Amino acid sequence: LFSNYFEQKKHAGFDYTYLYPGMNKVQQAAGRVIRTVSDHGAILLLDERFLQKSYQNLFPREWYPYDTVDLTSMPQKLEQFWNNSQDL
């Protein structure tokens, strides 16, 4: 019903039923990484759907610029992040 309503009204049933609520949960979880000014953390979105523009358009501006990694490059990027965050 919910999906059908928004599909008929805005032609965006999937967006209102799945995309927006799902990204809201992702952003809430990401917000738990940093709680104080002395906190450091990395947010890893480990799903190919986050490579899609429809998802990236919902990223908060604070997430830009971001790096796209794969299983091969991820360990090196994380090591770089943690090494650089010690300087903060």
C-alpha cells in the first residue's frame, strides 16, 4: 500500500518505501562513529548499491570527498586513515 501510494503520487514508490528509510538508518549508524571532537573513525559502506548515484545523492555533504575501495585496496586505505588520524 505505502509503495503503491507513492508510486501513483510521485512515481517513486521504491524511493519512499526502501531507499529513503534505508539511507536514514545508514546515516544514523554512521553518526554513532564520531561522538566527541576527539573521536576518530571510518565509515565503510560495504555494498555495491552505494556506488549508484541514487544512493550517493543522499550522502551528507560531510561525506565528500570519499574513497571507493575494493577488498584489495581497503586494508591499505584503512591503515592510511588510522596512521593519519594519529596526527590529529
